[in-house]
Amino acid sequence: MTVKIKVYSDYVCPFCFLAEKPLEEAIKGKDVEVEWMPYELRPYPNETLKPEGDYLQSTWRQSVYPMAARMGIDIVLPRVSPQPYTHLAFEGYQYAKEKGKANEYNDRMLRAFFQEEQDIGNIDVLTKLAGEIGLDEKEYREALETRKYKEAHRRALEHAYSEADITAVPTFVIGDTKIAGIRSKETLEQIINDEISRQKMDFPEGMACGVDGC
């Protein structure tokens, strides 16, 4: 049976970007299905952070850069100031999801921001990035300009905030297990293997119908 994995993330969260690599390594060769779930850390009209501020500078210096170095991942604190709101990028995610390119889109947004310092709150930038992964740029731009997926994104956020009770990202939901924060390949593998074992135990082996009925 396929193990369902949901990863709640925001495109301006560096740990969400760093979480991709150990997850990809942990799921290799396993029957799993990964779905990235939208979550806005600072939705409009809340103020977004400024990279020149002491808080971000300290967090990156003490935590993000050392972790990225240990993992061998190139990452930079983007100079986009203030940081972009991510609702339009996530509305574009709903379009990409319809077109079967959700995971590719998610990866492209994270790399564009944390490796290329692109402004992922800008429609022109988002449209170009969408085209790079094979999405129709005209359709994509129109979807953002008309806010076609505004309600779908609102529902996704309502699910994350209220139903799934997500309070930090990244958060992984692997089967029945929910864990917040970036995790090692080994930790994720163990949880996935435990979930596979649990599913096997729950499977009703030997059930059958006889001549007298079921």
C-alpha cells in the first residue's frame, strides 16, 4: 500500500528548501506519494521580514548557513526586501497541481528564491518560472491576474491552519505521524518504514466469502 506523505511549507522558509534533499533520499525505492501543502507564515496584511534586519541575519548566520553547509546545499539569504508575500505563488501552485506539475513547481519556486534571489511575489517572475517547467505561460498569467485559484488557496490555508493544526513549517505528515521541523534522511526513513509495517499489520489477511454468504 502506498504511504501518503504531506509536507506543509512556505516558499520563504529556508528550512523547507533544505528539507527537500533528505526527503528525496528517504523515499527512494519506496511506494510513497508526496504532496506539498501550502502554508503562509506571514499572510497579507501582516508585514513580511526584511533580510537586512537583525532577526533574519542572526537566524541565517547561526542556523541556516551552518546546516546548509553540512548538507552540501547552496543557499543564500535573498536580498529581496521586504520578503514577498507568497499567496500568488501558491495560487500558481494550484494551477500547476491541476496540470500534474505540483512537485516540479514547488521545487522551482524554492530554488528561484533561495538560490537565485528572484522575487517570487512578482507576476512576471512567476510566469517566467512557470514556463521553465513546461507550464503554459499565457494560461498561468491569466490564472494569477484573474485570481482564478484564490478560493482554492484559501481552502488550502484553512485546512493547514485549522484542520491539520499546523503551526510551523516544514511539517511532515507521514501516514498517522506528524512531525515539525527539518529531519534527517534516517529519521524520515524510519517513520516511513514504521508506517509501511503498520499498514501491513492493519491489512485484513484471509478475508473471504463462502457459500453461505459474506
